[in-house]
Amino acid sequence: MIEIRWHGRGGQGAVTAARLLAEAAFREGKYVQAFPFFGAERRGAPVVAFTRISDSPIRIHSQVYDPDIVVVLDPTLPKMVDVAAGLKLGGTAILNLKEPIPIPHAKVFYVDASAIALEILKAPITNTAMLGAVARATNLVRLESVCEAVRSYFPEKLADKNVQAIRVAYEKTAGAP
């Protein structure tokens, strides 16, 4: 089982991203869970969401405390929150940053999802761009499965822009081999 913890701020789409990744994995025949954890429920407040993906039924129903993968949608969060807390040794961190930050025990990938979202979506909603980065960095799901999940979730015009953001982020994601 692969466990993923998403860090974002209210309004950036962390909860939606967790669900869309689960949908993409489900389309590939995997067992999945996706759920949020809210503290202060307001736009801009830190938000955490979780995704689990497995080849067999998932029987655990709790937060993800020791993730295999951490995804950070907001570039300011690593300065405020220990986003790598509990990240497994050799785990993967996927960050919305222009430059990587060191996480000694992890493979670090990064992409400027904020710039991609502003250019393509005309809004600082980084979730779908980060889905492209996750697909590139992890090979958990095929890029096309992510795009199909997004197309099933958003209206056509909005889906087209989000798929474009996914594809651009996929190509621009850099970091650990």
C-alpha cells in the first residue's frame, strides 16, 4: 500500500487532488481511499488530505502518519509546517517550488505549479498541476488516467485547461531520478 499526504491551503484543491489521484488509480484497477483532515475550515488555512493506493483491499481507516509520499501544493508551507514529518526513509517529496529544498532522507521533486496555474488557469489553484508532478515523480498512475479522472470531474472547458496544466507540470517536474 502506498500512502500519500497532501499539504495545501484552503482553496488550493488539496482535497480534490487527493480524490482525483484516487480516481485515476481506481481506473487502473487499484483499491483506493481519499479523505481530508480539516483544522480551521477557512480559505487560506493549512489543509491536509490523504490518499491510499493498494493492490489489495484497504482495511485501515485513519490519517496517514508515516507517508511514502508527501505532496506540497503551497510554496510557503515548508517554512511553516514540517511537511516531511513522518515521511518514510527513502520516501518521496513533491513540492510546488521554483528550486528544491533538501529533505535528507527523501527523493525530492519540484515544479513551479503556481506559475503554471496562473498562466493556464488564471488562478493560484495548483492541485491539477501537482497531479501532473505526482504522475511524473512516482509512476503510481499513468498520466492518461489522471487526465481521464480530471475530465470526469470538471466541466469540459475547465477540464481542458486543467489537463493542460497537468501535462505542462508533468513535463517540467524536475528532481531525483
